[in-house]
Amino acid sequence: MSDQALKTTPLNAAHRALGARMVGFGGYDMPVQYEGVLAEHRWTREHAGLFDVSHMGQAKITGADAIKQFERFVPGDYEIVKPGKQKYTLLLNSQGGVMDDLMAGKPFEDGLYIVVNAGNKDADFAFLNAELSGDAKLEVLDRALLAIQGPEAAEVMAAHSAELADMGFMDCRAIRLFDEDCIVSRSGYTGEDGYEISLPNAAAERVWNLLLSDARVKPVGLGARDSLRLEAGLPLHGHDVDAETTPVEAGLTFALSKSRKERADFAGAETILKQLADGPARVRVGLHVKEGAPAREGAEIADMDGAVIGKITSGGPSPTLGRNIAMGYVPPAFAELGTELKALVRGRPAAAEVVATPFVATRYYRKPKA
């Protein structure tokens, strides 16, 4: 895609002013790195990294039937989600395939606030517009979205609002912050504690620069965002999961609420429930690639006899662990932890072992129970 065809976020000029290396991603001109992927990865693990994720899609679903209609296409029980909370879910097709993975929550008094992946947002919103019926309406939001992640992120944000320190993992609130009406959630795609801040486009550069004025905060590009989420064992839609992949195959069954499975009233329920009962033909696993170059997306996975049994969907070096890691799909018979396999890297077999994910322990902040 040519530079002329790429969309830009409200922070494009700010990225360029910082000397960011820009690349096309999800149809947008985005920063892949500033100082360097390794340095940015480590800074996020040790301090606080600031990400521009304004390319992602934000929307509200409102009306008396908003939740009922939304639940037709996701397997989560949103009727029981409390105000001020959000939950990860999956937008499913009639075959049980994952059209997108997303966050949906209740920061407002009515309806839902959803955040979808950049590369899918046009298709997602067109689908929802066409399929929502009754008293349910999709309102696409044109807003910037920042993410601050890392062990010092909470202290940085608490300096701007004491209310943020009181938030726990998967909290989602509409609050006044930076003299703007913001939507703030506490989660993260890096495995670290942190926040996502939705705010008006016009305020994005001012808030971005304000956060960067704190010595604990540095800008981080998509390169480190990818290596961080890989260490956290989190799937990237379009790579580790897609419309041909079911939640059971992808190891995302935690997104299937018990009540929804019992009612079997969501798209693709028949296929998904059958796989839960009988087992899928393939499953997503974590791999430690023990030798040679990193096993990247598209590399084949073979058994010890050399027969190809699967494919790598994400892979690369882990800066935190100092070894090569990957995720991919294999038949269930080869998915047991400790199973020895081979990754075919540039045609050469490299020793690999099935290991647990996340590769690096997550550090989300969960409030102590009262």
C-alpha cells in the first residue's frame, strides 16, 4: 500500500517529530519503532511504554435491545457484566469462526462500548450495522486511543487522577481526565498492567506529549507491541486466529460464558459445542524453538519423524527470556506440554518443545477482594 493510500492517526505528526520509523499497518501509517524494538520492549517491561492505538475501531451500541442483539454474535454473557466493567469477547460467524476479537464494556449508563481491531473495523462495523435489529444502534466513534503499559504505568496515571489508582483489571469508566471527557479501561495487550485512554482527536497530541514529559514514560511502536504480546501468549487476529478458526482451536474457551453455552444461542454454537464435546482437529500451542534462527509465521511444524503436522502463526526472539518462542497449530495428540517437535526454519529442522503460555507471566492488577 502506498503512503498516499494510508490513513493517519491524530498523532502522525508527533510520531514523525520523534523520528519514528513508519510502516503501513491495518491501512494506517503507524510507528513501528522509535529508539529500537529491543529497547522499547525492555522499557515497557521495566517502566512505562506509551502506544498510539488510535487506528483501532471504537463504537457504542445503544438502545433497549443493545445487549440482546450484541449477544447474537458473541459467546459472552453481557447481561451480567456490571457497570464499569469490560470483557474480552469474540465476534463469531455462523460456522463458529472468529471474525474478530474485541473488548466490550459498560462505561456508560446504557449500552456497550466496543473496541475492535484496526484491520477488521470496517468489516465489523458493516456487519453489525446490517445485522443489529430491534432497538439497537451502532454509533462509530471518531476518537484517539492511547495505551500506557508497564509496572510504572499506574503511578504515572495516578498523578493525573487518583480515581485511576482505584481501578482494577478489566474496569472501564467514563471519566473527566486531562480536562477532557475520556473512556478509560485497565487491561493491556502486553501482559503488563496499564490503561487504555479514549479521548477526543483534538486533545491527542497534547495528552501524548504530557505523558511523555514524565521521565518514566517513553513512546513504543508496533514492533515491541508485537514482541510483548507474543511473550504474553496473546493471539493476533489475522495471524493466530481468523474467521476459519474456532475459539476451541485457538484456546479461547474462557470467552465462552457458561450460561451462553447452556443456551447455545450465539452464532456458530453448534460447531463450537461439538468441538468442546468431541475435541477439535487442531489446537494452538506455545513452542520453545531451541536452536537456529527464530521460527516466523508460516514456518511448518513437523513431528520427530519429519512429517509436517502444523504451522507457526507467530514467532520470534523473546527479549525477556533470551530464547526463540512461537505459537502455532498442531493436532491435539502433539499438544501435551513437553512434546518434542521440529520447526522447519528456512527448510531446516530445528528442535522445538511444546511449552505453556504465557511465556512470560502476566502482571495485570487485580484489586483485593473485599
